[in-house]
Amino acid sequence: MKETRNILGWLGMAEEHAITKELEGHINEIVKTVGYFSDAVKAYLNNDLSAKTIAIENVKNSEREADVIRIRITRQLTEGLLMPPDRESLMKFTRTLDKIADGTNAAARLLGFIDHRMTDDILKNLAISSELIVKSTAKLHEAIQAMNKNDAAKAMLDCEAIDRIEHDADDQKKMLIEAIIRAKLDAISVLLIYNLAETMEAITDRVENVSELVNQLVVKSR
């Protein structure tokens, strides 16, 4: 039977352990970023503007921490004299992963400008959109954990699930925009909530982009 090499087997043992640990830390922090954004949405839905402000600040701080981890991973990957294609792939992976946190922070900033309460239809669809972001990020977390454990089958199944969630998020964005149109809001409110709908859907797109890279790394390891 052919032995499958480790996903990060092209690294030295010590380097592999360090990078794997940093990758786990990076996705853990991004899950926190998304969780804080979900908290902000829930606070807005409950008309708790104080809690919303705190959650948005948590999103910003968590996004910064994710960026610090990304920089640390990049530094570790560039310390050596050689730069094989696998290293470049992992750097791309890290940058793409970090964009999830960036997009979440952008969505949180938009939410911060929305103080007055929208219609019940908008609120319902906003909640569903937020839940899809949490769901897709959690599934990506599972995929990366499976990748790090060299469980290619599990990683690929998780990536398939992410693709389905992304399609759901596309449909959900349309439903949210339809609710916005029916609400007949003032121009500023339309601008803010429409851009929030677009930004939230873009987060699931970024999750899918990372899942595609997970698939590529899994295939390389086989």
C-alpha cells in the first residue's frame, strides 16, 4: 500500500510542527473574529446597541490578532534561503485565510453605522446570513484540522459542505436584498444595509476560496 506523506511533509520536522501550530492558531482566531461578528448581529437584533459596540470592538481586535499570526507565519516561511513552490502555496493559503478576518471586520464596521431598527423581514434575513457565515467558518475549521491530521477524505468532505453553504449564502443575499427593496428605506439606510449584505456574502466566498486551497494541498500530499 502506498504511504501518504504528511500534508506539510516537505518541511523539516521542527518547522512542520511550528507551522501546523501557527495554522491552527490562525484559524482559531478567525473563528473568534466571526463569532464576535455574530455576537454584534445578535445584539443589534435585540436592540442592545451597547453590546453591539463591544462586539464590534472585539471583531476589530481579533482581526488584528489574526493579522499578527499571519505575519508570524510568513516570517517563518521566508526565513530559509530556499523558497520551494510548496512554501509559496502555504503563503498564499495563509493570506487567503486572513482575508476572512478582513472581510468580517469590514462587515462589522458597516454594522456599526446602523443604529435604527430595520423591518422584521430584514432582521430575519440578516440573522440567517450571519448564521451561514458562522457555519461555513466552523466547517472550514474542521477541514483545516483534518488537513493537519492528514485526513484527506474528511478534509475534502468538509470542503464540499463549504461549497454548498456558499451557494446557500448566495441565495440568502438575494433574499436579504429583496427584503431591503420591499422595506422602502431612506437612501442612507439602503446604502448601508445593501453594502452589509454584499460584504457578508463575500465572507462566505472567501471561506470557499480557502477551502479550494485546502483541496489543493490535500491533493499534493497524496
